[in-house]
Amino acid sequence: MEMIRQNPMEGILQEAAVLENRYVRKWRHGGGMVVGYTCVATPVEILEAEGVLPYRVRALGAPDTEVADAHLSRFNCSFCRSCLHLGLTGAYDFLDGMIETNGCDHLRGMIENWNYVKDFTFFHYLKVPHIVDQDSMSFFEEELRLYKEAVEKRFGKTLTEEDLWEQIRTQDRIRENLHKIYQLREQENPAVTGAEALMIFLLATAIPSRDLEPILEKIVEDRKDHAFAGVRARLLLGGAATDEIDFVKEIESLGAMVVTDTLCYGARAFRPRPAGNTERDPINVLARAYLGELLCPRMFGDFQSRERFLFDAVKRAKVDGVVLVHNKFCDIHGVDNVALRMSLEKAGIPVLQIEKEYGAKADLGRMRTRFQAFLERIEERHG
């Protein structure tokens, strides 16, 4: 088992900033298989139980989309086009397969074009309902059984209920440690910066759980007595898929601290806690956790849950202001952010809503100006 030694944050910074990190290389060198996925509605427990490494696809702020633009219109989200560009130009050739979900039409277009060109040896479409009721839950349970059967057929191991329960318990321990790290960043004097928290999450969704657990435990132990004092403003970052470390660093370079988030590359991803369920069938447990706790604007009639999740985070982390961001042409988050902004304004909470191009460093100057003005508005409010 390989662990990051000395200062774990230094190792995380190095490994989170690359796609094929050293844990992935070691896994593949040992004969392990790697399967990509994009959506938090994908139960990683099934892949882990099969002995396959689940890898959450990301673009890490890469701005290039030229190759992808030949397959996806420029009216598609630039995050999806950046991921597709990386996939088609070989950066993701370490993947042995892909799980597609209907998270949004842009993601589906990205994955299906990627598969059309690369022709993955393993490709499975996991259909996720847009509502939560008895019928949709039964449908999703059956989808997870089909997902499990597809994984078993391709990789050769027949999974028992205990195999799944073992991974459910493992992932629950991981989520508990991620929760502890978020508690450290939300405390009065934060012990973890927003950029560090994002790097931790990116690494956590790209390495084997056997390596991840000791890393997270070490971070919790090392940072429990740490504190960043003199924070100019405590901010919450919410909105669309955001894996851009430089974007968060830009906000924090002005003296603010992103003390919490409601991102799917963050707090929304480790919200499901299936290990606490007392049902015997692990597939039913996974279905209720992943669909029932899916706080995404793709879900119909569930705005109040997302609004409550946001306001709970604002209150818990004693937030001074909220930054809601979405990438250009991301319709579902663009519309959701408007509704959330109106709710925050009604409650008297300062909020900044930003539409941006993904990975566009040339746009950081404009955004920096807006961040600075927002911080000044918060300071004026506090007198």
C-alpha cells in the first residue's frame, strides 16, 4: 500500500494536477483495470467490488477543445468539450471502459462521441430517473442490477451481497473522512482552504480506496490543530461541475476563503451514506442512496431539497457570501442558479452569480474584478 508521506498536501497537489496519477499507473502496472464515469449518480461500490478502479472524468481546467469541436457543437458546455478533447487526443487512453449516465444532454453527447471514436472495450449506459418516487426507485434498482451484471460479464467476477456490503462500508468510511475534512474547512478558523479541499476530492475520485483511506486519515490528523486566521470573507461556492483548482485559487488570492461548497465535485458527491441503511439487499440500498440523495438540477420537482442543502451549508459554515457559477451553455445550472440567487437575495445573503467559459484563463481578469467588487460589497455590509 502506497501512502503520501511528510506533508500530504504537497503530494495531493502533485497527483491531483495530472490525469494519470501515480496511483493509476501503479494500479495498471499491476494488471488492474480502470473504468471512467462522469456523474455522482454512478455507484462506485459495484466497480470497486469487482476489483476495478472507478475514475471520475475531469478536465482540470484544460482550455483546448479543437478536436472535440469537430464532434460537439460549440453551443455545448465547454467542460464537456474539454473532457472530450482530452479523450480523443489520448490523455485518457489509460481507461479500459466508460459508464455513461443521462446526467445531461451535453455529457451524453460527450461520452457517446468519445465511445464512437475510441470504441471502449467496456461501455455501459446507466439510466438514471429524473424523479424520485416508488416507480422510479424500482426502475433504478433494476438499472443497477443490469449495471452489476454488465460489470460481472466483462471483468469475470460474480459479486456476492457481502462483496457489495464490504464496499458500501468502505465507501462510507471514505465519505466520513471527507465529511471531517469539510468540518475542518468550515470551522471558525479554517484548517483547509477551498483549493486544497478541491484537490483532495479530485484525488479521492481517481485512486483505489485502499490507498485513499490512509491518506484521508492522515490529512484529518495533520490538520486538526491547523488554522488560517485573518480571512477577509467566508464564501460558499456552488453551481456547475467545477474541477478548476486555479479558479478557486483566484478567489482565495484576494484574501477570501471558500469555506464550503455545494458542488458535484465536492459536497454533493459524498452526501449519500448507504451503510446506515438496514435493508438486506445492497442493490436496493445503493439505489435509495444514490437516487434519493441526488441533489442535482437535472432532477424534476426537487428544487426545495437543493435550496435547503445550500441554506444549511450557509448557516453551518457561517458564510458571508455565496458565489454561484456555471459554464456557458450549461442550461440546467444556469436556470437553477437564478432561482437560488433569488432565494439568497430574499434572505439577505450576498450572492454573486457568474457565467464563464470553462478553463478560460484569459477570463480570470474579468472574474477577478467581479470577485474584488463582491468582497468590497460584503465588507461594506459588515461596516
